[in-house]
Amino acid sequence: MNAPRYYALRRLNPYRGVVQIVDVGDAEARSQDGVTWHLRADDGQGWVRPVGVWVEGEGLKAGVGERYPELLAALADKPALPFPMADTAELWLLDKETGMPLALLNANQPGKHRHGLPELEWMPFALTYRGFYSPALAERTGNNPNAPKHRDYVDRQVNLRARPYAGAQWFRRHPDGSGEGLNGYRLESAWHGRRLPRQAFPALLVSESWNNQLEQSVIWDYHSWLSPFLLCWPNLDDEVRARLELAACGRPQWLAQIYRLLPRVLNPPALQAALVAARLEQAQSHTNNDLF
């Protein structure tokens, strides 16, 4: 029997939160909210297939998960959430002018990051998602019917800064936040093995340093929109976490989905008030508020 491994990974490009993983070797369980766990197992033919659903406080609810008693035992005895983040190898889209990290494309466990050439395009949201709204962009464009969709504006704004011939580089991030440059795509020879300080990496998904106020404000609106899911990152500075907490209280339904996965909270009373608001909203509305 393999000793259970408990860890978390970010789901990126587009960012879809942090998934918690219980891994016993031939089977694993994954959860995005810390309550409902989707069980998967190797079928012996090289395919990983769903085998059941396990719910906190209720146990196995569906599927054939009883065939994997080690996984069920690991779920029952799991440590407190959230689990430590294991995806310390990060693939960053690079700023064309400076060669510095611009937007996070992917992340994985060291040694498991893929080396195949990816599509070097950063995606702010899933293609089917149309809910993003930027107050800064709305103030600038007003009711102009020819103005770009807000999600399209963010997409174009970021990707144009990496073009033409976008480049990207994997970095092994260290506990102090610095990063060691690994392999990548369209890299200058001097960038192989470079060591960048913590300050060279955006604190969140995309750099917030832009040439004009509108661009900077729209990127903050983007991070604010995703704030509940970004609060799941453990190594945020207090200033960044405080900004995100304030924004997340304005998105109570999403906050209610992931609050069990928050590594720490700076303002617990505000968080609790937002969770109460989420319950009231849920009781009064049946609107689908999902991001994905």
C-alpha cells in the first residue's frame, strides 16, 4: 500500500481555482470545494476513469469507490484543508519587451511539468464564460455598441504585450519567491538558468504594471472578479490578500464555494458577513452563478 499523498494544484489557463488531491497511487480523489470529492482510478489499461463520489460527512455517495478501500481510508483520515501547494514549477508568458514574467500559463509539480510546445496564448476565462465586467472599462466606453467585450479586452491586452512570436519559460519557484529559469520557448540564450527575485514575478495571474491607468485598472478588475479563487493561494503578501478579501466580499456566492480552502483570513468578521450574504442570496435566487 502506498502512503497517501495530500497536495493541491492550481488549474490554469484559464484559472479555475485550486484543486485538492488525495493520492494513493492507483487511485485519487479531487475536490474544488473541500466537500465533494471525485474519485478516479487507473483501469489497468492506461486510462484513468471516474469511479465514484465521496462527500464530507456522508461518505461514498455514488460509483464503485468501495473497490478502493485505501483511498476511502485516506479520505476519512485526511489532514486539515487546504493541502500544501505542490505546483512549484510555473510556466510564464514573457513580456516581449523586457523578457520578464507577464502572465501565468501553467504550473505543475517539479519533474512533471510538460516540455511539449503549448499554445502560447494566455486565456482569462473559459471560452463559454461571458460574465466578466470591468467597471474601469465600462466607465471609459460607456454604451458604445462597438466597444470590445470586457473579457476580450483583457485577453487582447495581455497577449499583445507578448507578441509577435510569443515566448514562455518554466521557472522552479523557491520558498523565498525567487525563480530559477528552466527550459522554455523562444528564449534568449542568456535566460537559461537565470535566477529572478520574487519581485520579478506578478503576485497574481498577470502583471499589474501597465503603461496607462485604464490598462492597469482593467487588470485589477480582472483579479478582483476572481478574488475568491485567488485567495486560495498560500503565499500572498498581506497587502495583496487584504485587497482580494475586500473584493471577495462582493462576490459572496463564489466565496461560499471555496472558503474551506482559504489558507488564512485577515478579516474574519468580514468573511463571515459575506458567507451570511451568500446564504441569503442562495435562498432567494436559483441563478447559476458558476464560473466554469
